[in-house]
Amino acid sequence: MVHPCLRCGACCAFFRIAFHWSETDPSLSGTVPAELTEKLDPHRVVMRGTQSKQPRCIALKGTIGEAAYCGIHPIKPSVCREVEPSWEFGRHSPQCDKGRIAHGLEPLTPEDWLDPSNDDSPPLPQSG
Ligand code: SF4
Ligand code: SF4
């Protein structure tokens, strides 16, 4: 099964992605590349591109709703790691739904997490 986020990317082009500046400072164990961020206020930075009228994070690769992924996935900001796709862990995620709806995508359902290769129902009878 292709992870639904890899066919989506909507939340990365909807919210302002703001977090504490220390996440960009390697001397404080920060991992996010500082050049991909800009200052928001004395305490916070934002991912570039996410303050625009039509936001899109600079780190987002691909086409929303088709094939998209985070270009800095292993080192992305804490706020991004906290967003759950709806129903991946058995519960609805308002952020995920909002992002998808804003991009004309249906909210995920529990069925989106079913792996067709795990279908152990009996085969249909063959005709002829
Ligand atoms: S909106 Fe939901 S499904 Fe889409 S990338 Fe974000 S968490 Fe994943
Ligand atoms: S850093 Fe990655 S996960 Fe976070 S908004 Fe940007 S593309 Fe999305």
C-alpha cells in the first residue's frame, strides 16, 4: 500500500509551519536547515513558503494530491511530526482533514489504510 501522505502533501501547503528557532541550531541538537526557514518573531521561525497567501512549504516535493513528499522528512520540524494523518492510528485528525479539503481532496477514511494485498477473502468463482 502506498502511504496516503505520499499521494497528498496537502497539509504542507495549507498551514503556517512555525516552531522554536532552536530547532534550526545544530549546537542545540536542532536539525531543520536554517536556510529553509525565516524569522517570525523573537522566539519562532517558519518554514519558507508557509506564510504566503497560497502557502506551500519550500521542502515539499512533487504534486499535491498526486505524488508528494517532504524533502527533509527525517529532520523535519517537531510540528510536522505531530500531525497525524486521519485514521492511521484509529482516530480522526482535524489538521489532516482541513488540509485535504482545502485542496479539494476527500478526507481520509479508515478504508484508506486497508492493504489490498492483505485481502484474505475467498476468491470469486470463475465463470465458463
Ligand atoms: S493532509 Fe493528511 S494525508 Fe495529506 S500529507 Fe498531510 S497528514 Fe498526510
Ligand atoms: S517540513 Fe516537510 S512535513 Fe513540514 S511542512 Fe514542509 S514539506 Fe511538510
